[in-house]
Amino acid sequence: EVSAIVLDLGSYTCKAGYAGEDAPKAVFPS
């Protein structure tokens, strides 16, 4: 099984996690 990594590089926070999960694994200020 292969999982896709999702990165959301926003103006206030950056979020990273795996596709299909309910919440990101990491959230940090950008």
C-alpha cells in the first residue's frame, strides 16, 4: 500500500500529513 503525503503551505500555518487521514500529522507556523 502506498500513501500520498499532503503538504498545505498556507500564509499563517504549514500542515503536513497523509492523504485519507482526518487531521494533519504536523501543524507549525510559517
